[in-house]
Amino acid sequence: MEGDTFSGLDGKVVQNFQKSFVQVQNILDQNRLLINEINQNHESKIPDNLSRNVGLIRELNNNIRRVVDLYSDLSTSFSKSTDASSEGDSSGAFKSDGKAGAFKRHRPGS
């Protein structure tokens, strides 16, 4: 059933998606560990631990930026790949610009 998710897309495109999703998951797993450590340091109220949190929070913020960038890249790649696959579609249902083609619905009174 998982193979149906990306049906009609090039195998290399699917591999790139999967690679990006694995990267995102690894970063999110790392963020969970960072958040746990930040919380422990905060609860300890030990000055050195609280100072360490500054660097941990910076690392967390950088990781969040990386996740946003990865999702942005995924979105762009997905859009390009679906545009490319719809250009090869001979059904005429949708054009590559996303507008309806042969099956455009007409509303009464317009």
C-alpha cells in the first residue's frame, strides 16, 4: 500500500523524498533529546547547566531551521515532479499550470 502513495512518480524522485523524510526524522529525534536535556538542566537550576542551555537552545533552533528547509525543498521537488508527470498525462484533465482542461466544470448562470 505504501507504494501507491507515490504512484506515477519517478523512482529517483521517490528515493529523494524518502531520504529527506529520514533526514527530517533524524533531526526531530535529535530535537527530542535536546529538549529533554534542556528541561533537565532547567529543573536542576545549577548555573553551569543553565548556561549550557544557551548552546543547546541554539542547536535546537538551527535544527528547526534545517527541518523547515528540508520541508521547503520537499515541497518544491514534489511540485516540480507532479508538474512534470502531469505534462506527460494525455488525459487532458489538468494542465501543468494546475488549471482544469477538458473537464472544466461549468456553473449554471455563468
